[in-house]
Amino acid sequence: MKWALIYSKVDLDRNIWFANEIIRNFKKNNVQANLELEEEISFDDFDYDCVIYRGHNHETLNKLENLG
């Protein structure tokens, strides 16, 4: 499974330690995970099985929900 941890740039600045810990623990357990910036995501070629969305943008949330 391929996971994405999604933050906005502003939220990531405040939560960088936590985000890095999540990614580190995923990798430690052999789970493929990437940290993605909300502002840079392309939903046309979005290729993740699971997402942890740590943002507040309802448009982004709706797009993620529509992907399945």
C-alpha cells in the first residue's frame, strides 16, 4: 500500500516534527509513505491507496473523497 500524508505549507511549518515522525514510523514498518504539500498535489495523477489529510481546506477534502 502507498500512503500520502498531506499538509498545507502553513500547517507543515507548525507540525514538521510530527509529520516527520509519522513518515519515519511508516518507513520503519516497511510502509511506503510520502509527505505531500496540499498546494502542489496533482489530482489528475494521484496514485495513493490511503491518505492522511491534515488540512482544513474543504475543496481538497472533497477532491480526495471523490477519488475513492
